[in-house]
Amino acid sequence: MSLSKAVILVGGPSRATRFRPLSMDVPQPLFPVGGKPIIWHQINALSKVEGLKEIVLIGFFEDQVFRGFLEKCSDEFPGIQFKYLREFTQLGTAGGIFHFRDFILRGNPKHIFVLYTDICSSFPLAALLRHHEKQGRLGTIMVTKVDRSMASNYGCVVVDSETSLALHYVEKPETYVSDLASTGIFVLDREIFQFMDRIVQHQTMDPEHDQETDLLEGIDRDFSKLRLEQDVLRTMADQKKLSVFVTTDFWRQIKSAASAVPANAAYLQQEARSGSSRLAQAISGGPEIVGSVFIHPTAQVHPEAKIGPNVSIQAQVKIGPGVRIRDAIILDKVVVKENAAIINAIIGWESRIGRWSRVEGSPFSTTYDGHEITHDGVKVNNICILGQDVSVKDEVYIRNSIVLPHKDLNTSQHNEIIM
């Protein structure tokens, strides 16, 4: 059994603009999908890796942001130590790892898992580690096959299928390179820090050469930052030090607020396949439950309501009779009155949905990544999102709209961003 550590890159408040209006009230990593914070799913998966004893969060949030959450994690996962390390300035996606290398190397771990927080996955980490140890290279990147038309939105890897060796890595290529996309999940040997050090030294000694390369690739370079994708992974691939692990399990990015809804569905469906006792069950005299549904124990759902599939209902929610909810996340203390409908939507904390009202978005495409709110100046049809403390009056229809917090909606709205 080899000792491992894990680093989760949580970013910072300025990097969650696409997650608004939800990130205005809670940091994106702590937003609940599948009834749990986004980052909890990474931690839960890491806790099952044999020999992994410490998880480190690195980001640019204030120290207190994760304090309460990590205290709960310490109770839930007693065999693991947790630490949040705050960057003194934004150091780039690999800069924080390199800056805190002495802390990460404490205890002499052989392997270091690195995960981005804005992803949804089954996290087959044990299989990834076995593949990495078998290949014996400096690092291994987990990739998944994506639709060719969407490949330019991801870091793409060209791989030798016989040797699992990464031949080339390109971050968001302008032309088609490969349909194997980085999942934001990696395992690296401890020697990665020596490799990073050589990259930093090369950048310092020969910045003009790198600047010329970056200009050709359209990259505005800041040499105070170290980038995991363009600097580290690309160099590893060029030097034949990067292995590739292809997963066929589910995976999605959670870049935008809208993408939380399909991520929520993926996690709930995973729990249903595993027979989880957390999911709501249809019982005599209770509400009608369809498919995978999570209902917090403190929520009140009327027996005449119909819930599911793919619905999470958080704490202290009140659902009235005749209500229909499908493909949705209902956050804390929401009140939904009788005969309302909520479909393909997120309802923010303490919001109120009136009688016979309807909040509905468009179904989330399996290929569309949901990152854009507008395209060519026109609102994109997407998941309907209400921020915190939004009131929808009786018999009002809100469709394909994004509503910022503390709004009263007295008239129907379609394809709007309501500021």
C-alpha cells in the first residue's frame, strides 16, 4: 500500500462569475448537487482510496469560507486530515500546488491526486491509481470521450492507444485535435515538484522564447503564475512523461449555474444504482416519487405532490398539494404553494412560488456545456434559475430566465435576465 495525498483546486470568488446568481450567496464548491456540496463528492471518493490520509484544499477564498465544512468532513471522514491553504495571490492552476509543495510533501507521499472542484464524476480513483502505477510515468491524466463538436471547449489529449502515452496536449484548441478531453482529475508522482521547478527556472531564464510561443497560441502570459494545463501537462506530454487513463463512467463540468441541474441528476442516478438509502422512497400516504429524488429530512412535502425524477429538495422546504417538480434543485427554506410546477430549474434559498405558477427551463442538452448565458446578444434557452429570496406571485409563468436575488415577479417572464 503506497501513501497518497490529494489536492483539490477550489479557485476563488472571482472565478465563479458563470455560476451567478447562485455564487452570490454560497461559494461554488459548497453549492449542493445531489443533496451534498459539490466538493463533498470529491472528498467522499478520495476517502475510499486505500492509503490516502490527507486532503488539501488550495484556493483564493477567505480562510473562514471552508472552516465549517471541513470541520464536518473531519467528523464524517475520521481517518483523513483536512487542510485549507489560501494563496496569497492568484498563482495559476499549478502555482498554488508548487507554492505549497513543502506542505504537500510532508509525510513523504508517493502519489498526489489533483482534482478540480468544478467537475461531476463517478471518480474511479482506485482504477486511475492502478493504471498510473502500472504505467510508471511521472503523471497520469484521466480523460473522457466528448462530442467532436464540443472538443474545443476542453483540454484535448492525443494518445497512443497501445502504450497509453500522451503524445500531445492542447488546452482548448482552435482546430480539432482529439475527442479525448481532460476530466480535471490527475495523479502525479512526488517528483512532479522537481519537474515544475525546472519549468519555472526555464521561464525565468528564457521568457522571450516562451512569450513568442504563447503569442502564436493567442495566450496572454503572466510569468508570476504557473499553469497546470499549458505549462505542466503540455511539457509532460512533450517529454513523454504523461500517461492517459480513459474513463467511460459519467463525467460533466459544473462551470455554470445551469450545469448544476444535470450534475444533480447524475449523482442521484448514481446513488439509485448503488441502492443508497438517502433517496426518497414512495410510501403509502406519501407524495408520488418518480425516479431518483433526494428530500432532506426537515423538508415538508404534501402527500398530493408529485416529485421526480432527478430532484433534490433541501432543508426546511415546504411543498404544497398538487405541486409537480421535475429535474430541479430546490434550496433551503423555499415555499412552493399548491398546484405550482417547477421543471428544469433551480429555486434559490427562501424563495416563494405562488399558487398555479410555473417555473420552467429548457432541458439540458447532452452536448451543450451550458457555459454561455447569451450568444450574439440573445439570451440562450437554458435552465431557469431563481436567486435567493425571489417571490413568484400566483399564476405567473417564468420560463428560461435568470433572476437575481430579492426580486418580486408579478408578471410572466420569458427568456429574460432579470437584474
